[in-house]
Amino acid sequence: MSAKSHVAAIPAAASSDALARFEASFSYETDCWDVHDALTNGPQDFVLLDVRGTEKYAAGHVPGALDLAHRKIIASKLAEFPADTLFVVYCAGPHCNGAARAAVRLAQLGRPVKLMPGGITGWVDEGFALSKPAFKGIESMPAEDQ
């Protein structure tokens, strides 16, 4: 009898359980490629939020993203968007939980939300360009209520 690897030591879930989990994940996440396609070819039927903070946003962000740090997501900042607006949130990448924190805040406010788990790292890994605002904060959400 051969020893099992650490990978196989815990048996995989039943196929039906795996199917349910992985199918459900598309309700919670989207990837950089799909976001890029929507931004480039349309339709853009979501609002993309860079939740890393203004300094990191100013250094480079996904084109079309708004600057709204996860700690600043409050109802008054979202008031200009219809209640059914889908928000897609991203942060630095898979090593950062800022996007998950933003998703929690948005969900607590009753807003539809999906993560872009690759974040900036995934965006760049896909070969997509970043943009920088002409003036710091030009694409930021309004400063009141911070």
C-alpha cells in the first residue's frame, strides 16, 4: 500500500457537491478576462470599484474603475447608483482580502456584488494595461462622508 500525498490524503468532495459549489462560485466571482471584455466590448452593466485606497489607485488602476476604499463603502457613497447596480470589486490580488471586505460591506448594504479575485495582479498577468488619472483623485468617488 502506497502512502498518499497531502493532496489526496483528504478525499475529494462528491462530484455532485463539487458541481454545486463550483457552479455557485460564478454568482460570487468574475475574472479579469470577463471584466476586460465587458469594458472593451460592452455591455458594461456593472460598476467596477478599486478598493485599495487612493494612493494605490493613483499609481495605476483598471481603466474605468472608481476609487472607493473598502473602509469607505457606506450607503451615502452609493446613493447615486440604482439599488440593483451590480458592483465588481478588486484589490491588489489573491494575497489581499480587501475585495472580500468590500464585498461584505456591499452585501450588508443590500447591494449586488461580485469579486474579481485576481485584482491588479491578475489584470497585469493577463497582459491588460492599467491607467492613471490625469489628476490625483479625478476618478474618485466624492470626498464627503469619509
